[in-house]
Amino acid sequence: MGESCAPAGGVAAAATDTVGATAAEGLAASWPARVRGLAGWLVNKTAVHSHRLTAEAFTAVGGRRFHYALLASLEEFGSSSQADLGRHCGFDRSDVATMVNELVQAGHVERAQDPADRRRNIIAITPAGRSRLADFDVVAADLQDVFLAPLDTEERAELISLLTRVLEHHTALHGFAREPHPGA
Amino acid sequence: MGESCAPAGGVAAAATDTVGATAAEGLAASWPARVRGLAGWLVNKTAVHSHRLTAEAFTAVGGRRFHYALLASLEEFGSSSQADLGRHCGFDRSDVATMVNELVQAGHVERAQDPADRRRNIIAITPAGRSRLADFDVVAADLQDVFLAPLDTEERAELISLLTRVLEHHTALHGFAREPHPGA
DNA sequence: TGCCAACGTTGGTGTCGCCAACACTAACAA
DNA sequence: TTGTTAGTGTTGGCGACACCAACGTTGGCA
């Protein structure tokens, strides 16, 4: 890429002129071209904002990031083993154990041994959990709006579609944590 | 969303039937609709794959994730203070200190006090650093291809464009770490 | 001269993704 | 019936990362 020269005795003025830019337009110009052209770099940096916004939003209503995914999974797919919960939501089964404990403690799910297979626990959402999920739905909708604020409806759908395909691809190849998968 | 019923005495068969799906097509159907429609969730999950792939790729050539961004920034924008390096690359200045130490140690950058402002260090890329950057360029190109494998050229450009706009938006609002910004 | 802010450093924290190891349980083949 | 393999859940733990406070030095400005 183009090489710039620092003036004698100091920092390149052009660099400092753009680094502090506050207008969103052209802000990417202050990031190195090599990395701002990398989807991985963009995804990682964007995820940091998403993570912070999500944590703030759910903490504000006394929730945790993973609560939504787990409750949503139970609501949609019905009662589930912890292992399957992890598969639906992309969580390691050791983390699921801790998360489920928290939701049981909160009364939002209940756990019972599967009489058909005593290796498994059956996790079910409770009425309180359903109520909680409805609360989270509002949080999630606001969050989506905030997170995708610079995009219109069509662009939002496009971003979600492209990300989904990339995530499907890599999930198929790698799986979520600690799962057997083809090619392993 | 649609409610499914677990059969008496066990886990809902439909759920387990789709959880283990290995074909990428429709894999998203195994994720709760509430979350798979959230860009934030998708970005976070995709970032986990990106992070792993990036770490693996750079580690394989004896590098670290942040090496590329820092060297790229110095190459493109010229010598820079540590604070400006952090601004260009989205790193906290305390982390930049550690990263620069590592690059100095490796001989890929050199550090000198700014005679014009003794608060600042001037960080410059070295010939060895330029050579290293060229190595990383190859790694990054391969990485991009692997990461965006399921997308064609136009879709890749679209994803990068959309992510860039979202990242610009949130960077403008929030900044990278520990920076004054409008509305703070 | 005093105040405010920038820079760089040090030390530290909390979260997260991931993993090993183990005990229990189930399915299946010999 | 026995041994093997694998699934499930739990516990304990690790490394990376993003983030922050606090401090000393330096510079700009009123």
C-alpha cells in the first residue's frame, strides 16, 4: 500500500489528522487498509461493540447474555437436554451446566432427570421463564435497532443473511464447541 | 414462536433430529429463531470462528493477531505514537504498550522518544518488520478466503461494506477504548 | 504559576471460550 | 454376560482479551 513519510522529528501530520475524526463518514479511512478489508477483522471489532451493547442491555434488566438464547431455545424447541441446549445455542456443555444452574436458581427453568435415559437432564422453561423471555424480547428488539442503526431494512436483512451463511459454513466445518463433526 | 411439545418421558425428537445436522444448508434452523435473527448474536458467534481461525493462522507463522494490524498501520500511515497506533487499530493504549514491546523484541519495530514531545514514543517499522508484514499479507489473504468461503466476490464486498458501516457507526459513538468522544 | 490534558506504563479485573478428567449411564457386539 | 465405545453432566482450570485505575512525566494555556 501507499507509503507515507513522517516529517522530520515528529509524527506524520496526516495520520493524526484523521485518527481523531469523529464523523462516521470516512472513519474507516483511519484504519489500516490491509485490515479494514478483512471481514474477520471487521467482524471481531464489530463483535466487541455488539458484546458491550448486549451486556449492558441485558444487565440493565437483571439478565445475562446467554439467558435469552437458552430461554428462546426451550420456548421454540421444547424441553431439551443440556447437551442439546448447547447444540442449539452454540455453548460448550460445561458452560451450559453453569448457565442452567443460574436459570434454575432464578426459577426460569426447571431440571429433571430423563427417565428414558438417566444420563440426561431434561430442562424445561417455566411460566416465569416465559414471562422473562417476553421481557427479553423487548430488550432484543431495541438492541437490534441500536446495533443496526446505520442500516436500512433491506441492508439489515442482507447483513443477517450473509452472516448466517458464513456462520452456517463454519459451524458445519467446526461445529460449536466439543462436538464431533465431519473431517475431524 | 411456534411451540413444540416434548413426547411423554423424553426429549422432543424433532429437536434432536435437527441439532446434529451437519449439512450447512438449513443449519441455522437449529438455532433459536429469536437469536438467529439478531445481527448481534450472529456477529458474536461468527467472531468466535474468525478469532479461532485468525489465531491459528498467525500462530502457525509465529505471529500474533495484533501484529498484523500494528505493522499494517505503521506501513500505511508511517511512524506513529503508541496512542495513535491504538487509535488506528482499535487497541487500548495499555495493550499497545505490551504489543509494541513484543514487536520491538522481535525487531519488527523500533521505538524512540519524540524530540518534539517527550511524552510520546515514536514507533517505526523496521526492514524486518516490512518483511514480516509481507508474510502476514499472504496469511491474511488465505484467511479471508477461508473465512468467506461460502460467499462469492460480490457478497464478500457487500458483507465488508455493511460491517464497515456498522463498525464506523459504533466507533463514532463509542470510540475504541478509552477515547474521548462526542456525547460522552 | 497553576490547571488540565496527553502519553506511556504498570498492575489489575472480569468475562469468555475452550478443554481435560471423571463418574455414571446406555447401546451394542462378541 | 462381558467388554468396549460413546453420550451426558459436572467440576476445575487455563489463556486470551477487553477494559480500567492510578501514577509520573510532559506540554499547552490562561
